[in-house]
Amino acid sequence: MNFSTLQPLGWSNYFLQQMALADTMTEDGPRPFRIMAIYRSRIDAIGEAGEQILVCPEHFQPVREHIAVGDWVLAVKRHEHFYIDKILVAKNRIERYSGHECQLIAANLDYLWIVTSANEDFNLKRLQRYLALAYEFSVEPVLILTKTDLADKAPYLRQVRSLSISEVHAVCAHQAETLAPLSAYCHPGNTIALVGSSGVGKSTLVNAVAGGRQQTREIRDGDGKGKHTTTSRQLFFNEQQVAFIDTPGMRELQLPGAGSGINQAFADIQELALSCKFSDCRHGTEPGCAVQAAILGGSLSEQHFANYQKLLKEDAFLQRRDAGTYAIRQEQRAFAKEISSHKKEKW
Ligand SMILES: Nc1nc2c(ncn2[C@@H]2O[C@H](COP(=O)(O)OP(=O)(O)OP(=O)(O)O)[C@@H](O)[C@H]2O)c(=O)[nH]1
Ligand SMILES: [Mg+2]
Ligand SMILES: [Zn+2]
């Protein structure tokens, strides 16, 4: 098989190394496919010979917990159908918690475009969470402020400046010249996922930048929130062979164990903490606390520090909860085993 045809789809040596090459030389050996969309009863993917529907075997169910849009898989042809045989280890994967389950958002990304709009829906704390998500899963974040035709962008950009992110763009989807700088991220073979609340203009942006045909819908009057127009994650390629993953606006964003990502998103506080007298300083009432000193001195905003603490607390809660869930599952498993061994004894 010819691997060079896969490169524009995001394939690289990293994935090639995971394949047992001998098998791929045979007519019915495994073939690589990239996941484009996951529906209840169907998985759309793209491979050497174009788009293909894949069948997901029982042991990868529920599929949304095992496979992400953007993943590379190996599939084997049997009776005219392609069955997923192996999921190749991704370069990175973005995931989040929703209620009690972990959801895979997207895999094998080069950039995470964090989209926010210049209106009443703008929320700095939410942006900090997205930023922590990017850092936690090692994807380079790019912040995009949309709808700059509707408001003065200056106050929004001022707020964004307090975030630890250098890649910031202000755009209007209807003004091509504002979108031009985004082409710097659009190299053939790259993958870009867009995240952000419903209605901020993710799909509009994908359509304008990449010639996509995503459905878009006007937002609600009053609070500027969207109507959850995009309902599933979808990967598609533009003419320059850049992969875009449009995602539905998230209702809530909890971070799974994003401790290190949070720290990076609040690098200013981390740096101050280095000067605290005690290395385990909690920046409360400890003597010699550089963080409290900075707040008192006015160089660190109290609100910014409060956001940081809130995210840390949430993160600790999630980690405890997951540890708890794991323990319960182990217990249940042990219990099930015991039951079945009793059964055997009885019969
Ligand atoms: N004025 C203006 N309107 C915009 C801009 N970008 C998007 N919109 C409008 O904002 C509304 C919501 O845009 P969508 O692209 O559907 O938003 P989305 O982020 O994809 O929303 P979900 O799919 O629900 O997550 C639409 O009516 C767009 O036309 C912009 O730069 N300027
Ligand atoms: Mg959308
Ligand atoms: Zn301190």
C-alpha cells in the first residue's frame, strides 16, 4: 500500500511505526483509516481509497469512550465490510467530563482554536478552562475572538491579555482580511479542532476559513447564547488538505485531572509562588506568601487568584471522585467474581 497518499490526511511515521508492516502487504491485511465522524450506528472514516464506513466490534463499545474523531485506526476487510481491528495510539487526545462520563472530544490535533465572541457571552473563566484543557493534553492553543463587527474589541482583548496565551486573533467572519492571519496555522496535514460555547461562531468560522458547509444558526436575543446547532463532532478537509474538527458548543466544561494544565494557564501565579517562604504555601495566611503580597500590592488581581483556586478545587474534586469510581468498580468486579465462583461450587 502507498502511505504517501495518507500524509495529507495527517498520517505520519509515528503511526507507521505502530503498524506491523508485513501484514499490510497482503490483499486483506489491515488498512489505516482516520475517523471523521461517530454516529450511533455508523462510523465514517477516510483512508487510502477515500471515505469508508467502518464497523466497530463489540469490545470497542461504547464507541464514544474508545474512539475519538481524528483517531487513526486499522481496519480489516471481511465480507465487504471494514471492521476496526486496532486503535493506534494518538499523538494527543482532548477529553472532558460530562456528568459522570469521560468524553473524547478529538484526537491527533496540532492546534486547538478556542473560540469566543465579543458579546455578553464572553467569559474569562471559561476561557481559562479551555486553556487548561489545551495545556493538559499538549495541544497548542489559539484564542479567536469573533464577531468584532458587533462591538469594540478592545475591552475583550484587554481581558484576554491576563491569560497565558500569545496566539490571539480578533476576527469577523464576514471580513476576509481579519481571517487572513489564521492561514498561518493551516499547513497541509495539520489538524485543527474548534471548541467554545454554542453560538460563538465556530461553524461560521470553519465555513469562512475552510470552505466548510457546516450548518449555522442565529443566537438567542438577550443573553447571546447559541442554540446548539452543531450536534456532533465532524472532521473534514479543506482544499489545502488541512483537517478541521468542528465541535458542538459545550454546556459545561469540567477538567479531568487538569492540574498541570491549570498551573500552566496560571503561570503568573506559579511564578509568584516560587518566591513564597514555604514551598508548600497554600497562599492563604502563611507568613512570607508572595502571592498574597502581590494581591495586596495590586500587581495580581484578587479575582484572577480566586479563579485559580476555584479551578484547582474542582480538579481535586474530580480526581477524588474518579479515584472513588475506580475503587467502586474494582469492588464490583471482585464481588461478581466471588458470586460466579460460588455458583460453580454449588453446581
Ligand atoms: N456579526 C457576526 N455574526 C457572526 C460572526 N460569526 C458568527 N456569527 C453568527 O453567530 C451565529 C452563531 O454562529 P454558529 O457558527 O452557528 O455558532 P457555533 O459556535 O457553531 O454554535 P454551535 O454549533 O451551537 O456550537 C450565526 O448567526 C452566525 O451568523 C461574526 O464574526 N460576526
Ligand atoms: Mg456549530
Ligand atoms: Zn504563598
